Amino acid sequence: MKPVTHAVISLGVSALLLTWTKSWAAAFACFLSGIFIDIDHHLDYCLMRGKFPFLYRELQDYCLTARNGKLYIIFHSYELLLIFWIILTYYRLDGIWIGIAIGMSVHLVCDQWSNPLKPLAYFITYRIKHGFEGKRLLLEGYLENIR
């Protein structure tokens, strides 16, 4: 999903959260986490290319076509998100922490729905099992269809 789409969705979810909690901090945290969870794409790019993608076009091209390498996306993980929610519940954290968790959750669900990855690819254990290899995580035929 494109960053602008994540921003629009995050803005809408943040507005709903603001209405529900009356907390600007929670809404702002939700908005930011709904977008900046994608920092792990930059990390993948750095690991595979050995440099930081200063131009958005470089990162976009990499995300669309360079799945011949590894696909770590460490923050895109249902297991880590579940652990985060358990910690929030156990320690009764609220406000900003709930905003972060909601933003990350919505982002992950939107990516699951819109990206060409196999259904289990957003589980880090699945990615580990398949050696983080992009070709094994993408839906069949995706790489051939974009060339």
C-alpha cells in the first residue's frame, strides 16, 4: 500500500480514536505509528542494497521489483503485535500506547488486504521458516506480472 493511502487511513482512524478517547496524544500516536511502521522497508533496502533510499522512487522500485532478495519487514508481524497488545493489557497501559497499537494494527491489516503476499507472510515465524526469501512469500505469479 502506498504511503499516502496509509496516511489517509491513519488520519481517519486517528480521528475516530480522538472522538472516542478525547486524547490528542493517542490520536497523534495512532497516526504516526500507522505510517512509520513502514520504516522496516527502509531497513530491508539498506540490508539488500547497502545504502539508504533517499529517494522515494528508489524504495518504491525496490518494494515492487526486488523481491528476489530477502523480505524481513520485522515490524510487520502479527506475533510482535500480539505481544505488544498483551503487554498493553497486562500493564494496563493506555493513551499513547493504545494509539500506537491501534495504528500498527490497522496498518498491518491494510497491508494484509492490499499487498501481494501469501496470507501467512505477515507472521514472522512464517518468514523465518521460509528464510525470509521474497519469492517464497509473494503470491504466485506476482513477479512475472509486474515486469
